[in-house]
Amino acid sequence: MNLNAQPTASLFIDGRPVEGEGAALPVFYPYTGQEIATLREASTDQVALACQAAARAQPAWAALAPVDRARVLSRAAAIIRARNDELSRLETLDTGKPIQETLIADWESGAQALEYFAGLGPTLTGQMIPLGRDWAYTRREPLGVCAGIGAWNYPSQIACWKAAPALIMGNAMVFKPSEETPLGALQLAAILTEAGLPAGIFNVVQGGGAVGAALVTDVNVAKVSLTGSVPTGRRVYAAAAEGMRHVTMELGGKSPLIVFDDASLEDAVGAAMLANFYSSGQICSNGTRVFVQEGIRDAFLRRLAERAATIRMGDPLDAETQHGPITSPAQAEKIRAAIAAGQAAGARLVCGGPGEGAFIPPTVFADATDDMTIARDEIFGPVMTTLTFRDEAEVIARANATGFGLAAGVFTQDLTRAHRVTAGLQAGTCWINAYNLTPVEMPFGGVKQSGIGRENSAAAIEHYSQLKSVYVGMGPVEAPY
Ligand code: NDP
């Protein structure tokens, strides 16, 4: 099978593919370990050039009528839809995620973001403020050049989620994908260009943390949107603060999924599996602390083990495969270390385990306690920790006893309890009788250490624009001197 995924060039600057001048960046297909492309990182000069190109192009883009910007985004969404098969295959090669997932969850979600913000943009208006004789109005203006930095789990979706609200508001963007998954962002740049985006408005630079750091501190950058881990988020937030740059931080989590004993067992088990095993568990909002009420604990674990045993692991390009490899060998080793720590701490392995090579099977721990590292630290792999609880007040307190606050879920048939519990949970996104659904219409983001700002929905617009107030004097100026 031909797995060659070599792009035209490694970077995309000022409307065209440009080769990187930095270190070699090999790209591996996680399933076979085969090198499918060799890119080159951007040099520091190339990061600066990309930001300069963005700064030059941005004012004319911002001066367009919103419908004219929207048309470009809509066209890009249509191109993505037309090429979804080919783009999804590339996403699978880049990430190792099963093709049955990438066909419906990655570029599809990116296309929806472009469509949504294309529709929303032209409806945004300022405010007219009557002040008696005088009056004032507000203008929602772009920030300028925005830096986007992505994680490796949803590389193309992340690029679209950041580009769509930024571009519709008249900003330009320089995007750095994770060095593990550099291919999708280059496709987005080419698609946006084909859709009519002017040169310089969406640029891609490649490289690791050093390239990201150069981008964050570039003199032309007014805003930084990062999807990544909490430690990286702290560093990037601090670096951005130096220049008083705006930030959006979409960071990690250790989210609680609470199952009360009146819940539909089948739905709760299905959601817990989705919340831990989809994308081989490499999802920031995963419900990795599954709190099960005492009364249904045994039935829950029994059904979970039965259903987990049916998950098909294997070749991600096979349409039947439900569970693919971990995206990088280093991440697979981190997950194995977490599983070993869980066993050493005395938690019971219900199913799964360390696996072999790039594969880690769906893994469930029982008899865990809140102080174990498997119940405290983000693992970012297919590892579910189940915990038992007695009552509502206790579970809310334990669910909140973490520095993270990205997401949470509640399964119960009791209507008032569902809303009471979600009101008490410290999380940016909560689901009732559902998990991990992130439609573009709904704000998404974290509280506490899990982040700042929101992606998706009208809320994202706030983070890619600033208000200008204009006071209009309608009469003589009354000066006291
Ligand atoms: P990292 O934090 O390691 O990296 C995120 C991005 O930041 C990468 O592109 C990375 O480059 C870059 N980076 C690293 N250091 C710096 C720096 N000093 N300045 C600027 N950029 C830098 O995260 P992962 O890629 O490992 O992704 C996994 C993490 O992302 C998990 O914690 C997960 O929870 C979180 N995540 C959060 C989501 C959310 O929406 N809340 C969604 C998806 C993931 P490189 O890796 O190339 O070195």
C-alpha cells in the first residue's frame, strides 16, 4: 500500500507552500511506524516572516464586508466535504485514529465550524447607546494577527476550530500544528486558498516547542490560542502576558462522569466507553474518573467488561477497526507507566492492560481510590478509573477535588438531581445523559487549570475580537474654562 504523504512543502506562508529551513521533522504512521513524510521545521526567521505576511494582509481582509469573508469560509467547508474521504485517510495516517472515526469526526467537525462562523459572522453588529443629546456606538473589531497552536489528537479539527472564528472576524492567523501531526493544517491552508482566501491570512509553520515559543512572542502577534497540556498552557500564558496578548487556553482534564443507580445502565456504560476509548482515549474532555453509585457498581462493571471485550483493535485503515494505535511511541510509554502505577497502587484491572507496541487495549480499573495517580493525573490514553460513591453531596465534593475543570457528565433519570448536580460541578462543559458531544453551536472550554476562554458558538467571537466604543458629540462642547 502506498503510504506516501509527503506534502508539496512543509510550511505555508503568504499564500504559498514554502520549504522549512529548520531541522528535519519525520512523520510516522503510528500503526506501522513507517515514515510517510519528512518535513522541515520553520526557522526563527520564517516564523517572523509568516507573522509579517499575516500583519500585512490583515487590514485589507478586515476591511471586507463580513459576507465576503463568509463566502470564503463556506466555500472551504464545501471543498472539505467534497474531499472528506481523502482528507480523512490522511488524518488517519497522521494520527493513527481509525478511519471510521476520522470519516465522521475530524474534518467533518472542521467543516461545521467553517459553516457555522460563515453564517454567524454577517449577523454580528455593534450597539447603539442613546445618551440624551449625544450618543455612542460600539464596533467589534479584529485583534490582528492570531497565533494558533494545536495538540496532536484532533489536528485538523483544532486548526479549523481556531481558524474559523478568527478569520470571520477579520483576523489573520499563523498556525503551528503539533510536530507529531503536521499534515492536516497544510491541507487547510491549501483549501482556504482554493476557496479564495487572500495570501497571508492563514499561514502554517512547523516545529516543536521552540517554534511555538517564537510564534507566541512575535511582535506582530496579538492573540494566542493554544490547545495542549496544562504545563504548556502555563508557559504559553506567561509568555503571552509579557506582550499583553489575548489568550484562549484549551488544556487538559481529569473529568468526572457520575453514574447514579437510577441511570439507564446500557446508556451509562456506552457513554463511559465513549468517554474513555474513542480516539484510543486521546481526548482532553474524557470522563476518566467514572464515579458509580454503590447500588449498580457490580452490574456496571460486568456490562462494561463484556462490551469492552467486543472492541475491535487493529489496522486503522480497515473500516471495521474501532480502536487504533496510540499516536506516538512516547505517549504509549507514558500510558503504560500510568497503568503500571495503578496496579502498583492496588487498583484492580477489570480489563485491558499495557498492550504491545503502539497498541494499548481499552483498560478499566476498579477498586481505585481518589488519591491514586490514576484517579488524579491526566493519562491521555484508553484508561478508565472507576470509583464508588454513596450519595450526591459526597460525589460532587469528590468530583470537584481536582485542579482540572474541563468537563463532567451525569447519568440519572431524576430530572431535578441532574440539573442540581451539574450546577454544583466545577467544569466548563457538562453533559446530562450524554458524553463528549461538542457541537459547534455550544461553547466549549474549561475552568480552573483546564483553561481560559471558549471555543465554538458565538462565545468564541468574544475571544477573536475587541470592542471599540465611539462617543458622538451632537452639540457644543461645554468646557469649564
Ligand atoms: P502539549 O502541551 O505537549 O503541546 C501542545 C502544543 O504546544 C504543541 O503544538 C506543542 O509543540 C506546543 N508547545 C510546546 N511547548 C510550547 C511553548 N513553550 N510555546 C509554544 N508552544 C509550545 O500537548 P500535546 O500535544 O501533548 O496534547 C495533549 C494535551 O492537550 C493533553 O493535555 C490534552 O488534554 C490537551 N488537549 C486539550 C484540548 C482542549 O480542547 N481542552 C483538546 C485536545 C487536547 P510540540 O508538541 O510540537 O512540541
